[in-house]
Amino acid sequence: MTGPHLNLRFFPLPLALACATGLSLHPVALQAAPAETRTLSRQAQLDDATRLRDQRQWLAALAIYERLLSATPSDEEAYRLRTLTLADLGNAERAWQLYRARPAIFSGAEAERIENDRLARTIVWGGLYAQDTASRLDEMKQAERLMTEHLASLTPAQRAEATRPRLDTLVILNTLEKHDEVVAAYRALLADGVEVPPYALAKVGDSLLATRRPEEAAAALETSLAAMPGEFDIQLLLAYAYLESEQHARALAMLDALAKSNEPWPRAAGARLGHQNWHRFEADTNHAMVTAYGNRLQEAQVALEALASVAPNNAGLQSRLGNVFGMRGWSERALQRQRMAMTLDPRSIEARIGATESLLALDRVDDARLLHDALLEQFPGNTHVQRLDRYWDAHLGWRGRVWATAGRSDAEGTTTASPLGNRDGEYGAYVESPMLADRWRATAQVSDAWADFQGERVHARYAGMGLLYAHDRLSLEAQALRPDDRFLDDTAVGVRAGWRFSDTVSASAAIFHADPEASLQARRSGIGADSWQAGLVWSPSEQGQLGARYKRWDYDDGNRRQELGVYGQHRWITRPHLLVDVIGDAYASRGSHDDAPYFNPSEDRALNTGVRIDHVAWRRYERHLRQRLEITAGSYWQEGHGSAWVPRASYRHEWKLGMGHVLDYGIAWSRPVYDGQREQRVALDIEYRWGE
């Protein structure tokens, strides 16, 4: 998160005064001088002007200096004091011009003050919101150039004492989004024993947050806030510093307090109507977003929709609502909101980033590319744009996975009836090329699945290539895999297809000749199988999912095996670091042959229910460690063998090592029943995935 736009309240008086507009010295200014001063001596008039300056009556004093200079243009004292009075009034640029015309008549301290005031004025103007996006940082770049020239003009001794320019440089670099340089300059100031004032410390906190140092950012912002209590923008930044250091409750508490301290429509005493309070609006919308980041997406959506009903033309609000829709899995609705925001405010970085991410989720890469490239060109230093670019590279670049599994089945009798044998395992690698023409990828795969049956090891080794296509609602994949074992010699060829009907409903279908996933027991006897399948998934939100799948196997021995399964989950508990889902699945299958040399029940069915506990043990931005515990139990029935309770459990770790890099491993235990025989199975697996 980058900080809010420059707030003049972050600056000391000289810097704030520097934003005043220039003064035109017309006769009306001369009339500000008391009439009696026109008949006084030069020294008396200078003394009178000094008195007026002490009383902060700068215009009246300025009129006296103008009268003296009108009478005697060479009057150096009047010239010097007029220049300093212009600086007092905030016309830093005009004061600097006059100083540069006669620098010799000014003391070193006066010259330093005028130079610093002029730089400060440029900094203030550079922090204001530009109408033209292309020129939004031109003023601040000019301030940076002037500051560099000013520091270069100083002697080493003067530069060592130039504390104020070094502090103002923090503001310049922060506005230019050179956050690493801000942090480096801040550490240099601390090393030199310079105490950074609160207004500059707020900018340092923003840059520390942008460079992903949330704990340091919180410390800096807390110090700044202690000196500037009630400063809204600092409190907002501090809430995000707490959030990004995984202190969700503390962040929400701060935003709650911020909202309560700002009435939505404050009304002055005696006024008939109140007026809009944008601080309350920002507190409410940011509270909703922090709620969303804590996984309470439905609650955040309700809050933002309530605000949107009051302020439908607010671009930032529409964009944030779109972000929440995207987090809930509703990419089409998210894109609609982001486009609304872009129409309301074409300059909105937040909306353009949100639209890009939504388009990528919808596999509309060509449309997303236009937005991505424009953002990268216009805002190369923006931390959010840089994060989008990293995600872009991960999403469109190389993708793949490598995996290995190993399992063991122990029967209570002498031999196992498990279709996986006494021992089983698999290892392999699958790679997808970077995206071609925004829609295509080439794929390559090698794998070896094996199992031991009564001392004989059966292998299913494959190597092959394929082609992926994905655009908008349609996805397609074609594969050809060549076996390399002594059991079967038939090339596996298959096609998979997917169709997205909406944000919540999608369908899939696949057909395979010589399906490599067919029974290894059947393969042992030289029996392969063709297959086809279809599936439908309904995902109303992140709170739940319901799916169904039908698959048919046509084995070479004439056996026709059919399977129908349903599965689902529903969110039970939601916390920032903990998710608990109720899960369940059921299936029924049947085979047409009773005497196949592989596990092939005439009919069987199962029903299982349980819970999945997903806990974030540690998280740091895109990196995290999640642990998942899944426990289910249910009834399995097989024709001719009756029914039995079947428990199963698994425990996993997911290490996300960075954007697009995940290491996942776990152990699973179950007590299945095959042909009425109870067995115990333990399996280990590990997988590394890269790309998004």
C-alpha cells in the first residue's frame, strides 16, 4: 500500500506557507501603509515596518518597503527586508528571484532560508493531484532536480549542516515513489544523529510500508502520531502497517476508532444541513477492506454495497467492491465494477490493476495486456504496479510441477485386495511453456506410476507432449503420451475441455484412448481402457462448493465400469488465520463383469463426511506456511460383502516460497475395505509447483 496524497498538515509552517500564490504589488498594497508613514524619515519608516512585521502585518510592512524602493531603488536594506517579507507571506518563488538578483546583501542564514522555502514550495505543489496523469510527477521531479542542484552548490561543511534539505528530500523521494531511497536516506539521518520530525517521519513510515517493513513502519508511524495526534492519514497508514504485520484485530480496532471519531455528516452549530465527511468515508471503506483481508468477505461486501448505494459515483468505492468480488471468485462481477470505476476516474491505478487481474482470471489475456502495459509505462515505480507485473510474469511465464508419492497397504489377512497393491508410488514432471499469442501453451510430461502385486511390480511409464488453449469461457487441452513399459504398448491420446457458464457454474469433459489412469491391476494382465467423463461444478462463493462427476471406463476385456460421484464443502468457521470447512463426498459405481482380474465390484457406494481445518501458521506477504488437517468418516458398501465404516485422515504443509512457487507435502492414513477385507493404508506425497 502506498500512502495517501500529500497532506499539507504534515509540514511545518514555512513549508505550508510556501504553497501560497504569488503577489501582485498594485497601488492597493501601497494604500495598506498608514498615511502618516509617508511623511516620516527613512529610518522611522523602516522601524515602523519592523513593528508591523512583528505583528504579522506583512502586507502593511510590504507597502512601506515598496514606497521606500520606489523613491530609492538602490536602498539595499529596504530591498532585503522586502524580500524577506515576501518569504514570510509565502511567495517563495518571487523572494528567491529577488534574492538571486542581489545575493550579496543577504546573510548566510537568510540565503539558506530563502533557498529552502523555494524548494519547499516546489515540493508542496509537486504533491498535489495532477489533472493529467502523464504529468503528475513533473513538479516533484523539478523539486528533486532543484534540491540536487542546491545541495551540489554547498560546501561539504554546509552540506553536513543542511538538515532541512535532507528532511525535505524524504518528502520528495516518497512522492516520487522511490521508497528504497527514502529508507536509505532515513537511516543515514539516524546514523548522523538527526531527529526526524513528525511530518517527515510519516512519509518514512509510508515508504517503510511500501518496501515491506511493516513493523518498522508501525514504529515510525506511532512516533509520528504521538506528536501529531488525530492526524487522519497517519492513522490510516498505521492501520495498514498493523494489517501487514498480521495484527488484524489491532488494525480493525484502529479503523473502528477512526470511524467513530468522524461523524458521517457533521453539522456546525446552527446549520440546517451537515456536510460530507470524507474522513469517515475513508475509515468505513478501509475498515471493509481490512475485514475482507481477514477472510470475512461477505461482511465486507455488505458494508461496501451499503456505501455504494449512497455514493454510486465514487470510483474508489466501486473499485474496492470489485476487489472483494474478485476475492470471492466472481471475476465477471469484479471486472464490471472495475470498469465502472475506470469510467468514473480514468486515472485510477487501483481500478486499472483490478481490471487487469480480473481479465487474467477470465483468461482474456489480450485485453489485460493493454492495461498492464499502460500501467507499467505510466507508473513504473508504483509498488502496486510492480506487484502486478510480478504476478503477470508468473501467470504468463513457465508453469509446471514435479511430484512424488509413496504408499503402503497392509491387509489383516495374508494378501491385499487393494487395487494399489502392497506398495505403490508415482513420480513425474509436467511443464507448460510461456503463453503463446496470449492463448496457447505447449506442454510436456513424464511420469512413472507403479504398484507391487504379490511380489510383481507393475509400471505405467509415460512420456508425451500436448497443447493447451485458453480464452475467455473456453479451455482445451490435447495430449499424446507414449508408454515405455512391458505391460501395454498403446499410445494414450486424450482431449479435455472446459466451459465457464458464469462466475459460479462451470463444466468439463474429457475423452481418452488408452487412459494412463486406468487400473494398474488391469495393466498387469495387459488390459487397458478407454475413458470419457463429464463434470459440473457450482461455486456460489468462497463459502462453499458443490460438484458432480461421471466417468466411464471401457476396458479391453469388455468390462464397462461406470462411476458417479458428488462432493461438496461449506464454510463453518472463518478467522484471519483459520478456516474450517464441513466437507463431504459420495459415489456409486458398477461394473459389467464379475470375473475381471482386477478390483471390480459389481456395485459399490460410499458416503463420507468430515471437516477440513486450514490454519495459516506464518505469513509474510506472498510467502506463507499453511497446515491443513482433514478428517472424514463414512460408510462403504460393496455388493456381496456388506457395509463397513471407513475412516481417513490427512495432514499437510503448504509452503508458499514466493509469488508462483509452492512446496506442498503431506501424509495420509485410511482404513479402507476391499472385498470385505479391512486394510490400513499410509501414504506420503510431495509436490513443487511454479507459475500461477
